[in-house]
Amino acid sequence: MSWWSPEIGVKVYGQAAVALVAVIIVICTIVRIFTFLTLGVCKSKKQMNGKTVIVTGANSGIGKETVMDLARRGARVIMACRNLETASKVRAQIIEETKNKNVVLMKLDLSSLTSIRNFAQEVNRAESRLDVLIHNAGVANTFSKNTTSDGLEVTMATNQFGPFLLTHLLIDLLKRSAPSRIVVVASELYRFASINLDNPNPVNTLPAYLYYVSKYANILFALELAKKLQGTGVTANCLHPGMIDSGIWRNVPFPLNLPLKVIVKGFFKSPAQGAQTTIHCAVSDELDGVSGKYFLDCKEHGLSQGVQDPAVAKKYWEICERLVKLEPTDPRI
Ligand SMILES: NC(=O)c1ccc[n+]([C@@H]2O[C@H](COP(=O)([O-])OP(=O)(O)OC[C@H]3O[C@@H](n4cnc5c(N)ncnc54)[C@H](OP(=O)(O)O)[C@@H]3O)[C@@H](O)[C@H]2O)c1
């Protein structure tokens, strides 16, 4: 006589399911406690009255929380967003919560060189100063290959080429406002990538991988930028915000998005926690004059050798200049 029966099967599978859920809950709790204990928090009490800050991609996630904090510190904050409809609701909420009416919204689509030029022209026309430029906006596509109207691969255009052009077009204003800062939100995921100098506009590469490449490019860019800006009073630093429960994961398709949702909700930090290192890089007095560094949890962090290669950074810079079609009359860095 067999010891197995449908009733025993239901019981065994039921117990296994309960055990699995229990293990997941325990792991999530341990990770959450670890995250809480190691969390970098910007301790600076610096007020930013009289300072102007641009935050790109400010209508959601880390960008929104960055604006919220800077508005509380009294800064004039320019929210540079592509979707003015959702961004205006977020702006209203930020003004309501911080009581700072000096939060303005401007249109910026980083995947369009024309939009970047229009945005920069308006900033240069209307703003008397720019103390901090925060390159926060980013997109992570998974499978859908896409090129912009300028013929650039869309993930690279949004995350790297757009910020590269924007920095050039605003550099004179940053220099006039010195000491000023440029903050680049990169990612530890850069460690899974490298730059192929022979294929800098990789339109036929898997977009999911290009997210990593774009973050590698962000770090190369920030380090080279810091070098080129030595002596100008403008600093440039980059950072990893941590793994954050934000909109960046929205393009992961079904069914991959289901386990990802469990991981994101169970293990990742909140956007407000994710904004801490950006805020630290933007405001902390202890970073006065500090440039060309990479931060994680509000602390300086090491980088791999490859991403610090000055020869690659120099060549990549020249490639980016060509890809964004810098004009002879544009400022050079
Ligand atoms: N979440 C993480 O775990 C994590 C980890 C490492 C690094 N990061 C980096 O953190 C930064 C902020 O991302 P997040 O996590 O806060 O994600 P998010 O909530 O998706 O925010 C990204 C922002 O970028 C904007 N954006 C996307 N494409 C744009 C374009 N073409 N022009 C202008 N704005 C554009 C989005 O605007 P729409 O709302 O209009 O799409 C949104 O406001 C990104 O650079 C990301 O790579 C995130």
C-alpha cells in the first residue's frame, strides 16, 4: 500500500508553500534591517536660500524627493521634465508640502537635442545663476529597440548624450555662479558593462544592457568633466543612489515584472532614501571643492579601474561631442 495519497500531497505542498513564504519574509526582514542600518542619510542642515538648482526627471522617484528636500531648504528649484501634465501635479504637491513657491517647471525631453537646446536657451535667458545642476533623469528599456529623431539610441540619448549636451549649454552659467556643482546620478550596475568606442551609438544592442552601458558612460563623463573643470570653481561628482523602489523598473515586461515587483517591494529602498546621496552631493559643506568622486550612501566609494581609464574617457568625450552635434558657437568644456 502506497504511503502517498492526494490528501498527503495537498498537505505537503501546503506546508512547503508556507515554508517558502516564511523564508521570503525572513530574508526581506533581514535585508530591510541591513538596509536601515547601512542607510546613508544626508546630515547637512544647509539652507539653500538664494541658490538655484536644476533637477532633471523631477516628477517621480528620486528626482521628486530631491526637489522636495531642496525646496524645504529654500532653494529655487527648476523641475526639468518631459511630461508637463504629471509634473505640474507633482510641483503643486511639493509647493503645498514645503510652502516654497519658488519651484518652477520647465519642459525638457533629454531624448531630443532640440528640446535640450530650447530648455538651455530659456534657462540662460531667464536665470541669473545656477548653483547646482542635477542630472537625475534616466530610462531603462528592456527589449524595445528605439532611436530618437536625432538617430541616437534612446537609452544612451536620454541617460548620457542628453546630459552631456545640457552640461555644455549651461556651463557658462555654472561658471559665473561658482562655486557651483554638477551631480550625476549613475549606478553600481555600471560594473556589468563597458564602453565600446567602436560602437558608441549602439542602436542594435539589447536595450536592457544599454542601461548599464549608459551608467558606465555617466561615470566616465563625470570623472572627465571634473578634470576639465579644475580651477573653474565648478565641481562634478557622481553617485549610486542604492536600489530604489521607483518608476525605473516600469518597462520590464510581463512575466519578468512579477518576481521583480516582489524583489523591488521587499528589498529596495524608498525614493526618499534613494535621494539622500544626491542631496548630500548637492548641498553638504564638506564636499566644497570635492570633485571627480563617486558616492554611495553619502560616502565616497571606490570605482573599478576600467571606468577610471583617462584615455578611454578622453576618446569617449570627443565621440559624445560629435554625437550631440556640438556647434562651433557652443561652449566647450
Ligand atoms: N531606482 C533605482 O534602483 C536606481 C538605481 C541606480 C540608479 N538609478 C538612477 O536614478 C535616476 C532616477 O531614477 P528613478 O529610480 O527615480 O526612476 P523614475 O522614477 O523612473 O524617474 C526617472 C525620471 O526620469 C525621467 N525621464 C525619463 N526619460 C526622460 C527624458 N527623455 N527626458 C526627461 N526626463 C526623462 C522620468 O520622466 P517620466 O515620468 O516622464 O518618464 C522620471 O521623472 C536615474 O538616472 C536612474 O538611472 C536608479
